[in-house]
Amino acid sequence: MSEGFDFGDNWRAYLACLDAGHIARAREALAGLLGVESLEGKTFLDIGCGSGIASLAAALLGAEVRSFDLNPKCVECARSLKAKFGPPGATWSIEPGSALDEDFLRSLGQYDVVYSWGVLHHTGDLWKALAIAALPVKEGGILALAIYNDQGRATQAWRLVKRAYNLLPPPLRFLVFYPALIRLWGPTMIKDLFRGRPLHTWRHYGGRGMSPWFDVVDWVGGYPFEAAKPEKVISFFSLRGFSLERLLSADGGSGCNEFRLRNTAPAGSGKPRPRPLETF
């Protein structure tokens, strides 16, 4: 038994069903989040790359990509994805590394885009991870994040569900997973049925090239688990010299708030970028 979810196993299963449609949707979603049509001539750092799908999207958009993940299975997934779908001649490196290792992040240098979608709230120390993620962003560069929305009591309840799932032996995890699946997808499936289009939303799911099934596994199993209100994230980065360019809100739901933040604090500007370990 373990209190931590093995994201690598889920990403391996996801990659087994990956197709060109998933990749195209991932590329479109990344371009939309960043507000660009191309990343030619840009550098891109993927913090917690998981399956590698976002890194692949960045490479397809023309970026020079560097990816890392703490989970060795995720590193393997990203490398296999690169080998199978990576554009010929792309500059894309993949390595192990921790989002909580300040020295490691500093050693990577500076990037035009630093990206971490749905990762930092699983590190066990969200605010430290957020502060460290700001370090490699170039002056004028973009920090693109997705962080679970804090719903108060509902978030606390989901934390208990996730912990219970991970404490159960794998053969018994269905006792938590299927009730959660019904809770998450039941209302939508009923609506689709009454509209005369059964499973329509499930079949047409695919933001960022994802799969509804593996997203549910990720959601139910994803532990450690933290969340934050969007205004707190915005204020946190404002103190570090970042301005908000785009917010895609979870509308009070259990999903992620997406942030596109611009580093507007050049060195010597008088606008401080506090060290990551300062409290917020």
C-alpha cells in the first residue's frame, strides 16, 4: 500500500491508445493557452512532463524543448513518445528531476516558456513548487500553469477519497474508483441520454489530447493533492513580478484553473522576486 499515486502507470496506459487526433488536440490546446501560432525560435521547459504529450506539442510548434519528471516511468513514457512521434531534427531533451529541487531548476537556465499543467499540486508542497517554477522564466517570458481549484469542503472530501484510493490494495481500488466515476460523469451521461445523443460528451472529450477514462484515473488517484483559489495564485505571482495575461477559470468546479503569466520584473527594476522559500 502507498499514499502516493504512480502517475507513470496511468501515462503508460494512456500512451497505448494515443493517436494522431490526440496529438493534434494537444497542439491546438497548447497554442491556445500560450496565445501563439508557433514557438519557432523559442525555448520551452516542461516541469513534470508526465506522458510527454505537452512537450511533443511544443516540439511540433517549433520550440526547443526540455522536459523532466520525478517519476522514472514518466521519463520513459516521454522518451518513447518522442521516439514514435517526435518531429525529425527536433531539439528535445528528457531527464529525471524534481519540481521541488531549487538547485536543479536554477541549473537549467532561462526559458521563453515554462509550462506545468496539473503537476505542482501533486508535489506535496504547492507554494514552494510554484515559487521555484518561476525561477527559469526569462524576463518577458511566460509561465503557464494549471492548478486545482480550491472548493473548500468539496476539496477536503476529494482529498479523503484520493487518500483512500491509494491506501487500498490495487485489486480493491474499484471500490473507490467506480463510485467516483459515477459521481463525475453520471450527470453528464444522463443529460446526453435525454438529449438523444448517448455518450456524446465522453466520445468527444479530448481537451489537451486527453482521454476521459485516464483523466478520471488521474483525478481519483492523484495524491498528494492540494488546491488554490485563483486570486491567491495571481497575488502570489504578482509579488514575484508576474502579471496575469489569461485566466481560464474552473467556474467553481473541481477542475483546474489555467494561468498564463508574464514575467514583467527585469533584474534591477526594483520589483522584487522573493526567494522561493519565503512564505506567502
